[in-house]
Amino acid sequence: MQRNILDFLENAARQYPEKIAFSDELQSITYRDLQQQAKSAGSRLTEELDNRTGKPVVVLIDRDIDSITAFMAVVYSGNFYVPVDGTMPAKRIELILDTLKPEIIIAPEKLRKNLSEVSFDGKVFAFGELCCSPVQEEKLEKIRKAGLDTDSLYSIFTSGSTGVPKGVLVGHHSVIDLVDNFAKEFQFGPDCIFGNQAPFDFDVSVKDIYSTLKNAATMYIIPKVMFSFPGKLITYLNEKKVNTVIWAASALRIVQNLKALDKELPQHLRTIMFSGEVMPNRVLNYWRHYLPMVQYVNLYGPTEITCNCTFYKVDRPFQDEEVLPIGKAFENTGILLLNDKNELAQEDETGEICVRGSSLALGYYNNPEKTREAFCQNPLNFAYPEIIYRTGDLGKYDKDGNLMFLSRKDYQIKHMGHRIELGEIEVVANALPVLDAACCIYDEVKEKIVMFYQAGEKCDREDLKSMGQSLPKYMFPNKLKYYESLPLNKNGKIDRVLLKKEYMENE
């Protein structure tokens, strides 16, 4: 029985010791060296923590191998890692540290600047300091034997409605389940070469890292700058022979916006998976036009259910204005679509997407109140404890039994006496060829629907009048706000919070 994700690393190191596991802009590391360095640093961490386990260890991440090796070291020590972007404002880092109260931070020198501005009296190590320690096999083995598959593996912080970040805590069994499903459904194996786009404090990267380890594959950490020059990105993918990518939808949109595939094609890609936000079919169709033989997969799921709970293998043509399904649940995952009465939604009825099964996170670290709100008893079962996660997302099933994402529950508004899903307006807007991207907010004070859009040049209402072919008049945006480039949050999604803040300040 597999209880620990380190089994993946150790199996790979045993079978392919000299194979490149991970490669960044400056260096590569083999499975043997990855295991050795992680054990060495893990041994040192056990000493520094007096052999205590189950504690948070913060890793100020960079897009490099040392960050991944540090994660594995923390796991060897019997603790859980917390990837934190060291370039974030010091105030936000302090909020995270206040929640965690960690004793140890692993941080490269170049990312320590913000730590001087926060209140932290624990120990700070560079990874290089840790991985020079002697390996204490006996101690590591003892920790390993005492471990459970329900032990914490990592915590990723997401934004909270109150302004205080929430640390989503995920256990070993959930990640084991996830990557086992991915290997089975998408035929991952040792020949996979992954191209990582997501930062390591974004849960999309969990799929990259652990699919690599599970399958004894190779992962290239794509330099961030490449996504500013899509032409160079395509060349990079070809040079590294990348055949599998699991990217945020926005990364694929960047390539489409700049028409990079018009000039050069990725020669080795066979699987393209995307998640994070709704994929406009206009963008998907651009990629499918140039790479028709690639397997495209739409993934859905929040951080709280360990990355993804449903998937849809794109198996037919889609018109630009259609909605792409999010598909069916992964094995060992249950989807409940609950209406406002906490009953199963009927055919063609909208409901909140709720999830049950081993994919559920353990909760929010040191935040029992928010945990109880989101992770609650299944309202369909009163006979015994059964926890579900309420995603806050609204969906319904299509005629083929595929789940369709409609909108966020809190994107639902009441305007001019009508109940409106802002997501529906966005689907129509994102299908327009004159727009690169669009999103909507609602100004509750002035009762106006505001649409922010990105385009090559400013548009007027006449340019957007075709939206009236799909939307009733009461759903047409009351205000249009032009951006040469819409702001993105660190996860690659359009930053709606920032847009609304700027709008309210300037109105």
C-alpha cells in the first residue's frame, strides 16, 4: 500500500538513476541526485525541528530545481511544505506567516529581502546549507514508517474574501490519487516530457511535479520570460522535445493572441491540458487548427479538491460561442450538483458543484471557521459523517451527461429584475474576434454591468453589437473599459479583484 509520495521518487531513482528528472534555466538534476540531496536536507531538517513532524516549513520559491528538491526534503523530514512567492508584498507574506507560525523558512539569498520587513524570529536556511548534511537513513526510515497517507503534504495559500489568505492543506493520499488518475486516463509514462508553466505556489504545478515523479518522466521548467515572446517559447518546446503541457488557459491564449503558431509549430506536442479559467473556444480552435492530432483536455477543479476533479477530452468541433464542457468526474471522485434546496439538481437545472471523495483537501490550516463553511456534511446523507466541498461554482449537465461550468455562484447578480450569470456574458464576449479577452463585474451602487476587455484597439458599442445576437438587452454591458493588456493575478487568471478596485476608485 502506497502511503507517501516519496515512493514515486524512490521508484524512479531505482529504475532510472541517471535520467534527468527536472531541468531549469541553469541546471538539471538526475533522479539519483534529487533523492540524495532531498535525503540530506531532510536529515538536517529533522535535527532542526527536534524530530517533530507535521509542522509547516515555508519554502520561498524560485522557478528552479532547488525549490522542488526542498519540497522533497521537507517531506523526508515528515513535515509539509508551503511554497510562498518571495516577491510578494511583505505584508502578504506576514499574513501567511502569522497563520502558519513556522519555525523554519528555506529561502535563496535573492528572495530574502522581504523577510527583513516581516516579523519572523525562526531560522532561515538556503537550500545549499541543508543539502550538505550527512544522510541519517535510520532516522528517515523511522519517520517514514510512522507516516500515514492522510498526513499533510503541502499547503498552498489562496486569496480569502476577508483579505486574509487561506492555506489549503492537502494530504499524500489526495495527490497519489490524482497522479494515478492522470497516468491512467492520459497514458502518461517514462517517455513523457513535461513543460512546466505554472509557478510552484499555484496548484497546477502539483500535476507537473508529481506526474513527473510518478512516471519517472522529465520536466523542463520553462523560463517565465518565454511567455512574453511566444515565438521563443515554441522554439524552446521544440528544442526540449516537450510532448505534454498542463497550462493555465491564459498561457494558451497568449500564444493565440500573438499568432505564434502562424510562424512555427511545436513538433512534439501530443497532449495539451488546460485549467484555471474558462477556455474560450476561439483560442482552443486556433490551437486545434494548427495541431489537429493533439489530445486536448479541459480540466476543472479548485485547489481545495487537489487540483482537478473532472476532465473533458475534447472529442468534437466547437463553435466559438459554445461552452466547453468540464466533463466527468475522475475515478474515486463524486460530483453532487445541489440546487438552492440542497437537493440534487434535476435535468437541465442549475446547481452548485459539490465534490466528495479522497481528492478533498484536509481543510484550511489554522482556520476552523472557514473550513467548516466550505467542507461540510453531505446534506443528502444524515446517516454517518460524509464531508463534501462546496466549490461555489454553478453548473449543469448537457444532453451527453457532461458537466458544464456556468459561473461562480458569487458572479450571479440581480439586474433590472433579472437573475444574470456574468459568466454567460463573458462567454459571448470572448467569442468575438475583435476581442482578445474580456471579463465582467457588477457595480451594485450604480446598478451597471461593467465589461473590461483587451483588444488591439479600443472598441465602441457598435463593434460589439453582435453580442446582441446572443444576449437579451438587459444583459448587454452598460459600461465598457478598454485595456491594452488586462491585469493577471499570479495564477495567470484575469485579476477581477484589482479591476473592480480600480473601477470603484475612479468612478
